[in-house]
Amino acid sequence: MAPEPDRIQLAQLPTPLVQLSRLNEELDGARIWMKRDDLTGLEVSGNKIRKLEYILADACFAGQDTIVTEGTSQSNHCRATAAACAKAGLKALLLFRPEADGVPQGNHLLDVLFGAETRSYSRVRFDADHDQIVNDVLAELIATGRNPRYTPMGASEPLGCWGYIRAAAELAEQLRAVDIERCDLVVPISSGGTCAGLLLGLLLHGLEHVTLWAVPVSDDIPYHKRVVSRLCREAIESFQLPIELDESRLQFIDGYVGAGYGIPTPAAIATLQHVARAEGIVLDPVYTAKAFCAVLDAVREGRWGREHPVVFVQTGGIFSNFAWPERVLRGMDSDRSAR
Ligand SMILES: *Cc1c(COP(=O)(O)O)cnc(C)c1O
């Protein structure tokens, strides 16, 4: 096995593993735990920062000065990249599919504060000409004397998978400390690097009694299977990981995407509001609220057995709430601070 690649320390680790006591009581003795990866930091919070520790170390080692990446204008990944670059003394150039006009809000507001350069493209153009756009931007930067490093959406490249390979080791130790051997581990999936890292990590760190469940929030299962499989295979090869890829260790729970990426379902919004009141924990409308709906449904239906502990990876995303107040507060009597 090749050694673990270099990382620069950006995240506050380990993140807490906590039991959701009030929610569990409400659910008649359920055993839901949360791995608080929303607490990897404040500016540099969420799941992307674990991946960026490796990507930025790689860029710094290679003498690169600019990270080029992409996402929507409310992308948590773009914001985490912008913050991490400001910390590390690098420039960030973000290729955006804008979601709203007007004054920057939420994650986008932070991108501006962190000094990231942004370029916007229509969704249609970006999807159609993606590689061309990226290559042109990189060529342009090089022509002006800069030395850029590109990382794809979500930093979901083989090197980025190390973030969650490492997180799996961290979780293994925490599960041991609370005497949990068997559990279901649930995570939202979009660009796939988090899930791929966790799958590799479970195989590498001997967590054979942990069942990994991915809840799609953007695409269909065949797409996610393809991406995770490719990421895992490339990582196994590049880093000579001493494991056989067993794709049956990753299962999916479908039915929570709704009308599409970034469009919250009524159930997701109700879940977000419910968890905020029951636990004082804020989910996000794009990823974690949809995925946590899946957890609540499975627990309510007793799908995994009453006594079975469930660990939900809270991957972050708090700032996008502030970009969409009317979506997040839908149905609440927000003017009169309901109940
Ligand atoms: C990006 C993101 C995810 C999905 O992780 P992937 O590695 O892209 O699959 C989940 N939750 C939040 C809050 C995110 O920002």
C-alpha cells in the first residue's frame, strides 16, 4: 500500500459522534446517532473540507497557486474551497452555474468575502461544453503566468477520497468507544467522493458490520453506482490500497430526490424544521434534509430493527439556508415565532 498522501490540516477533527436523544425518545426508543461533519469548522465546514485537505496539500507541494473548481452559486464545496484557499494563501477560481441574480447570499456571499474569483455559465452551456470551458480557463491562467490546479465538482477525484477513508477510521474508533459494532451508516450522495471514501474506508479499516446506505439527492442510482465504482477503482489503483472492491457493501435508498437537485421536497423541509426544534441542529435544504428524511422513514417503518443503531453523517451545508429563507420557512408562522 502506498503511504497516505500528504494533507494540510484544515478541519477540526475528530468531529463529534452524538446520539439524538430527544428525537430518539420521540421515535419510541430509536437509536439514531449523528456524525457531526457539519462541525469540521465554520468557514471551512462540511464534508468537502476533508477532501480539500488532500487537494490543497497536493497543490502546495506542486507549487500551484490557484484552485479552479465548479458548482452552483450555492455550492458548499465552492465556499469551502474559497475559505480553504484564503487560509492557505492560494487563489480560488469558481466556475458557477448561477442559481439567483442579485446580491450574493449564503455560500455565494462568503465566496465573495473570501476573495474568490467567479465566472458564471448557464447550466445548458456548462453541461454541454464542460471540458472545453475548464481547459480554456486553465490555459488562460497559465498564459497569465499562474499555475492552476483543477479539482472537479465536490473535489470528487481519487485523491479527495482520502478525506472519507480517514473519516471511516475516525468513526471506527468512536463506534468502539460507545460499544457499537453493527450499525447502518447513512450519507447523502451527489458527486460521490464522500461515499466512495467511506466505502474504501469501511473495507480498509475492517468495519465489516457497518452497512453503508447512500441517499441520492440529485441523480439516479445507476449514475451514482457508476461514479462511485470508478472513483473507488481509480483510488485503489493509484494508492495501491490492499482491498478488493466489494460494491455490494454500498446500498442505496431511493425516492428522496424530488423534482431535482437543489429543489427541496415538502418532506425535506418539514424534516429540517423538525430536527431544528427537536435537537437544535440545522440540516440543509439540498442534501442533509432529504437524506435525513430517508433515515426517519426507515426508522419509523422499523426497516432495520428497533435495536439497531443508525449513524447519519451530517455533511453540513448550513449556509444555503440563508440563501432560501422562503423555502426553508415554508409552512411556519415565521412572523409570530410559531409555538
Ligand atoms: C457536497 C455535499 C454532499 C454530497 O457529497 P458528495 O461527496 O458530493 O457526494 C452532502 N452534503 C453536503 C452538505 C454537501 O455539501
